[in-house]
Amino acid sequence: MRRASFRSTSCLVLLAASGIATAQEAPTREHLAPEGWEGSYHGLHYTPVLKVGERVIVSGIPATVGETDEDRIRWMFRQLESHLARAGATLADVVELQSFHVARDHAEFRRKLEPMLKVHREVFREHYPAWTAVATPALYSAEAPVELRAEAIIGSGRAPKADIPQPAPATD
């Protein structure tokens, strides 16, 4: 009986210690905003940049500044870089993008995607993030042709690996 009591006590001590360790290792949750974006948090009640441990989530950034769609998209990517920097991440750390493009139909969507593809290729020259592009009839910022959301893992861009062979040329 004494041996069973010792085992039970030992198990309880181990469980308690593991609970304490788990509580101490829980990731932090930091709400961040780059300069000029504080109103998003206080006025619109959303977090421009949320850092959970090493994961960085960037809320949608509308492409609103510039003369052309390409100019606006370049500004949007500069804003993304600023948002990431606020949390200690870089563009190289981006693992996923979601872009929302204002378009009435598939043909317009494909046309409006062209400047985004051009800038995306300049920003992500290799080791591309996962990316989903979606057409939508409207965005919150009426003047924006596109809005971009991103996720990054701090440090993941330091030593990326890609072992994806080039596809064979198409034969007709």
C-alpha cells in the first residue's frame, strides 16, 4: 500500500510540475501597430499586427496610396514590410499571403492581377510564400484595388529550402 501511495504522490508532483512548465512556456500575444496605423486598433477595433510567439499575423493592408494600381501595390508591400518589422519579422519570413482583388468577373480579375504579379515577383525573388488570390466585388477601403493579408514566422527566412524541380516544357 505504501508503494502505491508513493507512486500516486510522484505522479501528482510530475503533473503539477508539467502544468507549471506549460504555463511558463505559453506564447505571448502582442498587439502591435506601425506608426500611422494606431487608429485601426483604437477606432476600428482590429489589430494591424498580432504577434503570437514567433508567429506574426498581419491584417489586411489596402493598397490606397499611389497614382496607378502598380504604385498602390508597391506602397502596400512597403506597408507590409513596415508591419512585419514592428513585430521583428522580415519579408523573407512571410509564409502565407492572401490577396483580395476588386473585380466583377474572372476576366477582370486576371487583368487586375497583372500588376500584383509584377510586384510580387520583385518582392519575392525566390522561396515564395503560399498565396491565395481572391476576387471580390468590394473592399472596406473603396479606393483600393487590392488588400493584402500575411502571416510570417520570425526567422523562417534565414535558411529556406526548396527542392521543387522545374516542370518539363510543354509539347504541342
